[in-house]
Amino acid sequence: RLFDAAVIAGALTLDAARGSDGPFDPRIHAVRGQPGQIECAAAYRALLAGSGIRQSHLEHDDRVQDPYCLRCQPQVMGACLDQIRYATQVLVREANAVTDNPLVFADGEALLSGGNFHAEPVALVADALAVAIAEIGAIAERRIAMLVDPAVSRLPPFLTPEPGLNSGFMIVHVTAAALASENKSLAHPASVDSLPTSANQEDHVSMATFAARRLQPMLRNSAHIVAIELLAAAQGIEFLRPLRSAPALENVLRLLRSVSPAMIQDRSLARDIEAVHHLVASGAVGHATEADIPALLALRLG
């Protein structure tokens, strides 16, 4: 759910910033051969297909390249997707594994003492998931920073119609930056930190419990960052009307506007963020495009 919403938010931000979909050309990704990257690029192409905003600046746009946070989305999100899928494989095997000690083998009448209880496989993939979750939030935060910066986005400062009188999305970007920074601390690998116990009998442990437990607050943090990005991107699109985004993204915009109106003057966005966070966490953002974008379903099930 977070992954789908982050891909959708990135596509919406690219359209709001009048970025290029050229970096999603399948030939670019085929020559690298990373499967997650290839699939993510296909999802971005599908999400942006038919965008009137993109058509409006195909010519006479003096920008050569977009910032990395837009241009390198398939590379970053694809790498995260590959990590998530690998972790899934390891955890499914572990869920069906025998991890007792000692082990009784009835056929050979053997009682064997071993180390299957050691949770290093779980700890390592939990650490990998932590890095992936942090990166999903980190690149989303960079896209928010880009949107509120008129020098890069070419939108009004801080996405407000009256900059100077209003601070617009300035403070919610600070919120996103704080959450991204917190995730960086939480992403420190737990598996490298082991203290001996039991008179040095248990002299190397995996720390898998904490490695897994810290993923939940990290997911909440990144989901809130993506929620803020969705709000910021939707606000950016408002300045480009009457141009229309892609049909799939217009579905998302209608969903967002059902819980959060466009911001004309400063107001507290706390309730808006929580409402959109609920849409992210419930999967509603991904479902808004599901009929149009089978590529997103493939990302989940692949």
C-alpha cells in the first residue's frame, strides 16, 4: 500500500512540476536489466499516459533534465521493490521453517542440538526493509522540497497563491523532513549490534526482534511523508488548471479532494494529512488507479 501510493505520488509530482516522462523510456531500463526498475518504469509510464499537462510542455521547455528525485524514480523505487520481494521470499521460508532446538528426528531416533533458532535471516532482511522504507520516504521528501521551491518547480513559492502573506506548504515540508530524518536513525542496521549474554554461551545474537519491531514506526513515518507529497502535488496541479493530468492521476486527485480541499489561504493541515494518510494506509490511493493501471497490481503480486 505504501509502495503503490509512493509511486503514484511521484507520478503526480512529476506532472505538477511539468517534468519529463522521457527518463521512463523502456529502452533505458532494459539495458540495465534490474527487474524492479523495469517494472516501476512501466508503472510510471502507465500512470502518466494521456496527461494534458505533459503535452502542454513537450516543446519550448528550456530545461534539459529534471532533478534526480523525478528522473531517477524507477531506479530508486525499483531497487526498493527488489529488496521487498527478496525479504518476502526469506520470510515466507522462515515462516514455514523448523527453528526449535534441540530437534527430534523420529525416523532416525536422533536428538540433535543445533542453531536453527538463530534469526539472522530475519534480522538481515528486516534491516534491508528498513533501508527500503527509509528510501521511499527520503525521495518523497525531496520531491516535496522540489515542489515548494519555485526555482525548480516553477510553481508559486510554497504552493500558495499569496506567498508572503501565507506560508503555504512550508511547515508541512518541515514535518516531512523531520520524519525522513527520524527514519534515517531508525534505519541503522540492528543485526550488526550484538552483546554476549548467558556467560558467553549466547555470544552472538541477531537482534531480529528489534530489527522487525522498528519497521512499524518507519512505515508510519514514510506513509505520512507520502501523504504530504500527495497533498503538495495536488496543490501544484491546481496552479496548472484548466490543464488535465493523466486519467489515472485525475482519479487520485478526485479522491484527495474528497477529503482535503485546495488550500487558498493558510490553515492547519493536520487533519488533511491524517485523512490522506488513512487513504495511503488503507490502500485507497492505489485502488483509485487499479482499473486503469494493471502495472501497479503487477508490482504487488510479482
